[in-house]
Amino acid sequence: MLTRLSCVLALVVMTATAGAEDFPSRNVTIVSPYQAGGTSDIIARVLAQGLQKRWRNTVVVENKPGANGAIGVSTVIHAPHDGHTLLAVASSALTLNPIFYPKLGYDVGRDLAPITRTGNVANVLVINKDLPVTDVQGLIALARRKPDALAYASQGSGSNGHITGEMFKQRADIEMLHVPYKGSVPAVQDLLGGRVQVMFDNLPTALPLIRGGQLRALAMTTAERAPAMPEEPTIAESGLAGFDTSAWFALLVAKSTPEPLRAQIERDVVETLKSDEVRERLLASGIDVLADGSAVLVKRIADDSAKWRDVVTKANIKVE
């Protein structure tokens, strides 16, 4: 019996190891649960090209927006757990969605296994260029004079842009109507068209429009100024001391993906992110590369979940 058990265990180890050694055996899909064109999509596509060269196999990005990211997450969870379907998400899908949506349809700890954080971006407070303000204090003054005049767009209810907007309202003691969209791209389109006036967007998405004069930047939401826009002050510098939010992004797989395979994917993804080509392409888009591995990702999910839960509870923030 002991001999048979030893043989079975040896076979399991050999099978898992062989699976890792043979990976990838077909096309790899990176699922992005957002509209094409957003920051998560930019990171996923740059990473896909880098991994395609490393793996010598096709790596495609598939956008599955909807249900606050749950559709894309579900796609990965229900795909074969062989490492050929990866999930590229914003931090909000891992830390904010579980707070806002008790019946989300997925559990981060139960259904997903971390690979690594991929990037971090500053958020920028942008306004429609025709709005007659030039700085944060001017925006606050306008909101106080005309409390029903301003609406701010977000990438969706419960998104990083949403909670940043609510924090801004709380700290500035103003009112603005929240208008959620299904991703950054349609939100920016309405901001450009003047149907909403304000947005807290990821810098990579907004930067070309700021540089082109189509949007006006008022301030960065991070504690430090962004290297891509060193001339732009922070919200903290603009009168709301201590204001600091940013968005980070991560890559994960389904929880039951074999451990040796997850370890190989982590090594390959981290090395790809650290390559000069990938790093330079992401930095050019205003994205700071993060390639700190699964252990750091697990801790960051736990820490941010606790932080945001405290903010949401104290401010009594509700999603529409």
C-alpha cells in the first residue's frame, strides 16, 4: 500500500511539473474586465507583447467589461485552470468591489491566486476645458456657489475614481453628482462633451488629452507630484492636506491552477515587466512598473481592503 501511495504521489508531482515545463502549450489569453483603452488594458497589452516574445506563443488580450468586473473575473474562474487564461485587473476589483457588492459572484481569496502587481498610476483631477476654473480651490468655490452645477464621472460605481471623488467631496465639504460609467473611455467621452464636468482619472488615460489641450488638469491625487507632469500640483498641496490616492494593477489566475505552474508564470511575468522594453513603454504612458511578486500582492490586497473599508464606513459611501 505504501509503495502504491508513493507511486501515486510521484505521478502527481511529475504531472504538475511536466505541465509547468510544457507551458504554454497553446495560445494564452489575458482577460481584462474593462473597456479597451483604459489603463488596465494598456498594461495588459504591453505585457502580452512581452510575454509573447518570451513564451514564443500567441498571447491575446480579451476585454470582458460589465458587472463591475465580475464578468471578466468569472471568465477566468470558469476557464480551464491550466494557466492559459490570466486575469489583469485594477486594484478596485480586489479591494473595493468586495466591500460594495456582498453578492459579487466571486471571492478574491477563494477563487483567485495572485501572480504579481504590474503597475501603479497616479490619478489626476481633470475638468472639461470650458469650465471656468483653473485650480482646485476654484473648483471648490464653484461647487459651493452652485451646488447643483457639477457632476463628476467615474469608471463605475465602486471604482477607484468613484471613491476618490467621494473622498474629495468629504474633504472639501462640497456636493457633486456622481455619474458612473462602464469604464474610463465612455466617461472621458462625456467629459469631453461637457455632459459631466469633473473626473478623477488614471493619468495614462488622461495624459494625451491633457497634453492636447482637450482636458484641463487641476491636480494629482497622490502624495507626490507625478514624474510625467512635474508642473502639476497635488490636491494636498492645493489645500486638502494629506489627500493621497492612487491606483495599482495586478495579474492573477484561478485559485486551483497548479502551484508549480503559478510559480513559473510569476517568474516569467516579473522578468518580463522588469525588461527594459516593457518598462520603458509603460513609463512612457505614465505607468510606474511594479513587479514585486505574489507575496507582496497578497499583503497589499489585505492592507488596502482594511483601509478602504474604514474610509467607506466612516464616510457612509454607497454605490448607485
